Amino acid sequence: MTYNFDPERWYENERGFLEQRRRSDGWSEAEFEAALADLERRYDRMVERLDGTYRISR
């Protein structure tokens, strides 16, 4: 099975969504920065899980 997931593209798409919400919903700088910090935290945790070698436990 092949996985074609691109974490960097996912991050850019999510960041673009946050920027759109910032404009359309009138987020303050603090609200945007908090959402961006949460996105970066989620991205880092996801990459940690993706960086390992695939192993089957027996």
C-alpha cells in the first residue's frame, strides 16, 4: 500500500484556511496567533508519528 500524504501541503492548506477565517471572521491578531500555534503543534505531532519506520507488531 502506498501513502501519498504530503504533510507540508496539509500544513499550507490548513494555514490558508486560518488566514481566510481571519479575514472573513475578523479575528484579532491574538486569535490568529493562537490558532496558528495550535496548527503548528498539531503539525509537529503529526510529523513525529510519520517519521518512524513502519513496523508490524507480533
